[in-house]
Amino acid sequence: MSANANGNSTGGGGAAAADRASTLVVGLSIPQSQVNAAALLKAAREDEYDFVTTALPHSLEGRDDVRTLDSKWWRTSVVGVCPELRDWSVTMERLPKQVQWGLHMSLPAIILPAPPAAENDFMDYARAVQSLCMEASQASVQLWIKVALTDLALLQFDLLTRLCDAPGCLGMILWAEPLAMGTTSASSYSNTAGATVAAQMSLLHKAIGSQLKALCFPTKVFLTNKRGYPTLAKINQVLFTEALRRIGRTLRVVVEGPSVHDIPDGAGAGGTFCLPYLQYIHHIRQRQECIQALDSSVAQQEFPYLDSLQRPLQPLADHLEFQMYETFEKDPVKYVQYRSAMLRAIDTVLQSRKRQRQQQQDAMMTSSTTTNDQQQQQQQPIDNHVVVFVAGAGRGPLVTATLEAFEFVSKQFRQQNASIFDAMVLEDSNSNDNKLLIPSLSVYAIEKNPSAIIYLNSKVHHEWKEYNVKIVHQDVRVVTPRLVQGHKADVVISELLGSFGDNELSPECLQVLLASSDVCKPTTLSVPMRYTSHLAPISSLRLYSEAKHQAQLPAIISMGGGGSNGNSTTTNQVSGQSVGPLAAMETPYVVRSHSAAQTHVEMDCWNFSHDGMASNNKGLTRTAHLEFVPDITHAAACGGGSVPADAAVAQLTAANTSTIPTPVTIHGFLGTFTADLFDENHPSVQNLMGTTANAGGTTNPPTQISTAPANFSKDMCSWFPLYFPLREPMNVPAGATLGVSLWRRTDSDMGYTQPAPPATATTPAQHRVWYEWCAKTHRGGEVLNVTPIHNPNGRSYHVSM
């Protein structure tokens, strides 16, 4: 298991090494009269601790453990400590020497003293820490600042990190204090304690966004249960459990001895006498809420992606790889919802046909004055043939969802009309009119990726051989009647949604397809029918430092091989130049935010709605001006912004008796979305059925998928949020409102021109889509702080059409 994010390990044996994605890593810190990390590590590992701490030397005096402990143990299982002395000047004098030795030994992490209270000392300490961070970064060693769970301590750490320019190697180790984090007995939990845990839950939430790397529990924090064993006060249990649920896959825990408990069975204390503390911590880790958060299949699957920034896909300019399709198809929720939506969509189409036949019969019975031509038109048969276009079929999961939905609807339709079908058999099994009533389906799987076409054709000859599925190798924006055998779609189903809803150009693709009267009808249904983009501020030193690190990576140039039905399979090329600091901080990134704290409940930015009339999306630019008002809880229930909002945390933090929110530092914004795959009150459904909203008093909710914490589709893992970084961290003072402006802009709508080939019969016109964003803080009519507008005119990032 790793003591830091750079891969240095702390411990490899015992039960703690069983599962590296989820097992809790716990270390032991015991003051020694004569420092000997080798002896302590031997005893600790026998008790199944994963690592130990050791005081770092400040002089050239020899120590025995450097001769007896191999380098692999120093770099994996020993964390250095720079002790804080009463004389701060002596502490500062020793600090560089101690850290230098720790770097020499390749320790995974070094614990530094808490920042001093005196202002001048604080500034000197910040300068020293920044200097040490520059050296530690080169050696891939983390520096952990000792911090207490108090407003003041977190404010000091926030100021320290900003003075040091938020280096990625700088984090905090949260120190549990008896008065700050507990009650006086294991059973007391009064209203006062409830208010305390509410306030401290919000503080813990902020700490997680501030590079919380480790928790330290001094043995004096533990209470004694009825059997004489250590236990934590209920407040501590609640906070520790929440920390584990949130960041347990990367969190380190330290027990600071010596033992203060006389264990009834002395043999059960272990060689360090601290084994019961470790056993209790593992007991907390085995609580059901921790197991659900850390050990589920979804948690295991997303583990490699935690806080790892990914450049957004360019699905129209580039071809996706085989493994990318495979990863998306593993989602246990998305395709269930899509199948449910298609079931409703196909049923709606069949119900509309039934309604049309009834209207036709009524018209024939009441139209004695109609002409022969009119009568002939009224007598045109109305069949139950459903045509579905799968826009962007990939490897075919939506085709499979459509076929499964049709089978269910068809079976249900036959059961509901059993008497009619029985009569058909008795009267004339070969009647063409009767055959028209039998539901049938044609699916056109439209895909531009030639490599994916090979896979789709294979499925046509195997899994789908009993169905009428046709493969169309073409860009969805230039589909012609010839490619779909003259059919017009009843339903267009697509999974073109990106992390922010529209960021992978779903509006641009669907608008063109649905507006084409050659292949779609005015009544064509779209699945999804509408989608809304949400935005929320995020506090995350980790994401901010990761974004800064992108500046050093080589720039990627898209070669455009994925456009239309291009034949190129090599669509990207590594540039000889690096991304650069400006472009790195003006590029949105897809990320599974983990060491992060969403500080306000997300707000709606805009939405796109699709139907066969294509009248709602003529302009594809959007603008959002959002006002995030102060929140006492700092939206602790929203966690890191990538998981469902926690109702229990919301209830706990609601007991906070504070009246003014504490300051918070913002490092960017998280974009999420909610999509209504099917909604019977959508205009397209009303247009098809000839009804109005809520006609008949229907209350059926939409079939949805969502990545927004307030409405999250549990266990869905196809999308991570879109992170919009800020070039500089932005402090939101106590009681201040955060204003955020976000623009979605396009070349075609804004009048900008690009040197791109014009549209042809097989290739759509090429344009760009990009976002611009900025923020300000204000209080009482006074503007306190503003950021520059990021990515103006798409100078650093855009999506190619």
C-alpha cells in the first residue's frame, strides 16, 4: 500500500496487503528514548501495522538503524517526523537538515510541524516550506503538515498552501485532539455534541479538499469500553467513518503511542502494546457503510481514475479505441435506463399508431362528402412497423437495449390484443391488413468508426441475426435516405452525452439529424429527449496541482482521422512542445474527483431539448450567470462532487448552529448533467400523441440518468464530472456570494471563421465548440475578487466538429 500518491509503498505484509485498492493502511508512532526505526518497525509489523514513524536527525551523530534496515524498508515503511520544539527558532534551524536526510533516504512522506501562530514566524515558515517542497517534488516525497480540526488551523493551512503556490507534494495530516474531536465518555451524545459533530463534519469536508493525506489518533484520544479495550467517542466514530467513506482508498492512519490502556488480557496487547488500537481501527473500517463505499465493484473499477485528469474525448474528430468502448459498456446502470426509455418510446409509437387507426376509422364513418382521392388517402393502411436509428452505435449496446425493449413491448402488445390475434388466425392468417397490426422493427446502427463497424457486422451475423439490423458506416450528421433504405426514423437513440451533457457535441449531432426531413419525421422521438448541465464550485488542492502539472506534458494535436467516415486510424499526434501553463489551466478535464470538496449545491446552467421538429436548438450557444450564496455546511453532503449526495450527512450538518459560513478557497468548478431519456410530458411525445402536458392527470416520472450529486444515478460509472480549473485559487470570504459566468460558444453561431473544408455530401462542415468561464466574489454590493475570463475565443481548448 502506498503512503503517498507517487507510488511509494508503506507496508507490504500481513492482512494489510490483501487488497491494495481498498485495505486501510495504518502506521504506528511511538516516541523512543533512543531512535531506532528498525526495532520499532519489526515490532509493528509483527502486530500487522503497515509502517512506522521516526524522528529525523538534525546532527551528524550516527544511528544504528541505518545499518540494520535495508533501503526498501526506508522508502516503503518509514515516515519521517520533524518534531516541534518549544523554541521555534531551533525548530526552524533544524528543519532543512531533517528534511534533507529524509529525502536522502527516499522516505515516502515527512511530517512537518503545525504552522506557528506568530505572523512573522508564519511567513518565514511558509518560505521554508515552499523551498522544501521544491526539493521534495523532485524526490517524489510528500510533506504532511500537522493540522488540527479547527477553523483557525484550516485557515492557516489554506494560507500556507497559497503562499507556497499549492505544490502537489504538500498535504496535511489531521491530528485528533481530545477536546477538539471528542466527548468525555463513550456514551454521552447530547444536543451540544450533535452541534459539535455538525460543525466538525463541515470542517472535515473542507479538509478533504485541502489535500488531507492522513489522520493521526493519539492513544489519549481513545476512551475505554466496558471490557477495558480502547474505543472512540461517538463524535470521533462519525467523523472517522465519514473520512473513510470519502477517501479511505488513499487515506493513511497513524496511531500515536505509547498505549494508555491496560488490556485485561496482556497477551492481546501485542509486542508494541498498541495492537488493540489497530484492531479497533480495522473494526471501524469493516462497518457496512465503509464496505459499500470502498469495496463495491464500482469502487474497485473507478479506483485507478481517482483524481486523475483526463483530456476530454474528441468523438467527432477522433475514433474511440476498442477498450474505451469496452469500459463504457460495463456500466451497470446506464443501459438499464436506456432500455427502460426505449421500452416507453416504442410503446408510445405503437399507441400513436393505434390512435391514428382509430381516427382513420372515425373519419371514414363520418366523411360521406369526401372525394374519392380523400377516401383513398384515409384508407391508407397504418402499420405497426417501428424504425429506430442508433446514432453513434459504437459496439452496439444501444442496439441490444433497443431489441430487448422491442421484445418486451411486442410481447406485451400481443397479450393486450390476444383476441384480435386469435381472430386473425381463424379468419385469414395471410391477410396483409392483419399482418400490419403485428409489431415489427428495423434498426439502423449508424457509426463512423470503421474499426467499430467490423464489430457491429460481426454482431449482425451472430447475436442479432434474428432481427432486422442494418449497419450504416457514416457520420450521423450526413445520413441520406439511400443509407437507410428510404425509411424515416420513429425513434433516434444515442449516447452522445459527455460529462457536462453537451460537451461531446450531442446538440450539434442530433439537431442536424432530427432536422433532416429526408430521414426523420416531425414526430420523431429522441432518446434522450432533453439534458440539463449543472455546475458547482469545487475546493481541491489535488485537482488544482494536477491541472498545473498538465503544463509539462506534451501537447496532443488532433489529425482529424475520425471525421465523417474517414479511413485514418491514427488521429492524434504528440507535439514537440509542452501544453504550457496557460493552456493547462484553461482546459476542462474529465475526472473522478476524490480528494475534493464540493462547496455549494450544484445549479442548473442550461438545457438542450430534442424532437423531430428540431425547433428548440436553432442556436447552440448558451450563457449561464450563477450566484452561489453562502452555505454554512459548505455542501458537505455533496462530498467530492462525483457521488450521490448523502442524506445522513445533510441531516447531521443541518444541526450546525453557526450563523456565518467560514471562508473557503475555490480551485475550479465541476460540471455534471441530468438527462431525461424519456418523458411523456416532453413536447415531442405530446406532438406524436396529440396531447398536452399532464393530459389525463399522468404522474409517471421521466426515465433519467444523472451525474449531479442531488440526483445521482447510483452505481452509474460511464461519466465522471468535467473539471473547469481556475488559473489561481480563489478565496471566498466569510459570508460572501460566489458569482460564476459560463459561456458555451461555437464558430458557426458566433460568426467566427475557421480554415476548415466546407460541407460535402459525405462530410459535414468543420467548426469548433468551446467554453469560457470566470468568477467573482461579492458581499453587500462590494466586489471582493474577480478572475480573468478563461479560454477566450477557445484559445486554449475547443471541441472539433
